[in-house]
Amino acid sequence: MANLSKKQKAVSIDREKLHPIDEAIALARANATSKFDETIEVALNLGVDPRHADQMVRGVVTLPKGTGKTVRVGVFAKGAKADEAREAGADVVGAEDLMEIIQGGKIDFDRCIATPDMMGVVGRLGKILGPKGMMPNPKLGTVTMNVAEAVKAAKGGQVEYRVEKAGIIHSGIGKASFPAEDLRANFDALVDAVIKAKPTGAKGKYVRKIAVSSSMGPGIKVDVAEVGA
């Protein structure tokens, strides 16, 4: 048996118990004892096989209480749309020049937005941005002519979720320093979005398991029946 750290020994959580949502969030906050402000994270185990196109679950959701993170936004645009992006608060704006910077190995942003006319340029960065989950996508609202709205949404609490190979979605819902009611509001927004994104190919029980944790803390199981999924 592996030796437990002092922190692990101090954690008194029944790993098998199903907790009400508010109780799970409270436990996650209580176990966020690191020196930094840990992120409270949610993991949803879905009854889908993302290897099949009709079972892919992906989308964006705006967390009503924000993420607690500073999000840097990069925008591919020219002319008036580039000016619009800068005025909206974009951190990096460019076209071919920005493409060359990224090709050189420097990515100074967390979210990427592009106007439709720039996708020919952005497409050349598929092998770089794709694996990082940063490739602009019209279905996610990141390929748009309304760059100002997209920039403000990205900075204002919008997060992207995407099911992984094992059928799991991971997403942060705020910081441990957030009030419990704010984390609950963000939790509800995320789960509601994932439920509404249920693909046509999903059969049987859709939301199978949910767990809440802090960045460095243990997973706390949530009673899925309470979620109504």
C-alpha cells in the first residue's frame, strides 16, 4: 500500500458515498488547503462513445459567476474587425503576422477567435492549435463576424467543454474562494448545458457519474439522481 501524505491522511471523505450537490461543493472547498486559490472542478462520466460522430458532446457555456481566471484572447482579424477586437479587450490581434508568431512556437493566449475570412490563414495552424483545443470553430461561436461579443464572452466566464475518449468531461466551475452559492450556480449552468447537448446517438443512461474536487483535493461523488439527469 502506498504511503499517504499528511494532507491525504487529514482528508475524511467517504469515497463511495453519494453526496447532495451543495454538500459535495462544501467538502471540495473545505479540502482546498493549498497555498494558492485552487480551482473547483467537475467531472461528468457520460454514457457516450466519442469515437462515433453521433455521440460527440462538445459546446460552450457561460458560467454566470465567472471562472475566477484571467483569460487571454487571441483574434485573427483584419481592418475594422481587428480594431473591434482590440476595443473589446482582445490581448493579441493579427492575421498573417500572428500566424507566423504561432508557427515560431509562441502562443500568448488561451482562447482563439477568428473572422470567417481568416480561416484560410488559421487553417494552416491546425496541427498546432488543434491538439491544444484552440482551433476556432463556428459551432462554438469562435468563428464569427461579431468578434467583440465573442471576446467579451470569452473573458466573461465562457468555458468550452468536450468529452474525452473515456466519455468524461472535465471543467472548472470557479475558485475555492468563491461563495458556495456562486459555485452552485456555475455547477448548475455547466450540467444543464451538457444535458441539453445530449447527442442523438447516446443510448441508455446519459449522465452516469458526477464528481466534484479541488485542484489538489480528492474527488467527491455527487448523487446524480439529485441532478435530475
